[in-house]
Amino acid sequence: ACSHVEQNALQDYLALAPAEPDVNKNKRIQPLIKLYNQMKQISLADQIAETYAEKLFFNDTIVTLHKRQDLLKYLQHTQQQLDSMSFEVLGVQEKGDDVFVRWTMHTRFTVMGQSRTIQSIGMSHLRFNSEGKIILHQDYWDSMQGFYQHLPIIGGVLQWIKNGLQDY
């Protein structure tokens, strides 16, 4: 899941904060990149086992999970809902045990017969165990725009509220 960013806003952001050179060379995040960039093409069970520890803390602003098996079920459900998804890492910063990954995500899915394409900007805070598997994954992104605004009825109400606040 990801937050929707209007095309011009995404282009403005990327002009001011472009992808860092050689960002994908960070070996610790390669399984994460593969998982989220190829979600529609890979075996989720194998890739999640390669990427995440059995016990974990995972929060993507929609759900909080503590077991790899629960994450697998959640991402399998997500995979079934997607038409396509791509994940681009823009930057990686490491400080001690903490790794911060700045990213954009592009998803396409169908809701009530209508195709939706969403572009997102977000950041993930990660920590790894001694085996190189993720034990902490906390996402920071605008789930209201990326998910909730596309739901029938609720989405319309949220869009109405958002439009009312744009005057400020």
C-alpha cells in the first residue's frame, strides 16, 4: 500500500530530492527491493522468508504484525488485489542499527471495475538481526491518500474534507 501523490507534486519532489547514485548497491536491502519490486512475479513465501525474521515488528500504517506468517498472509492478500506494483529506492541512510530507506512506489489496482494508478513517496525504518533479516519495519507514508481515499463512500468523504482544507 502507498500514498497517492499527484504527478506534478511527485516530479517537484524528485527534482528537489532525486535518487542518490548507487543507492541499490546496499546489500542489506536487496531482498526488500526484490520483494516489493517484483511482488506480482515472485513466490512470496520464499522471498518473505529470505527478507524477514520469524518474529518481527511490521507496521505499514494500515496493519501492525508480529509474525512472519501473518506478514505472508497479508502480502498474499495484497498481491491478489494488485494489477501491478514497482518499488524504487531513492536513498538509504544508516545510523548504527537503523536503516532508513526513502522510496517511491507505483501501484495499479482495480476498485469496483475502475483501474487506479497510485504513485507514492515514503520512508521505511528498518532493523536487521544477526542473520541479515528484518526484525523491524516501520513505514511512513500517507495511507489516507494511497488507500482510504479509493474506498467507496469513505473515499468520497475524505476527498471532500481534503478539498475543504486546501484553502488553508
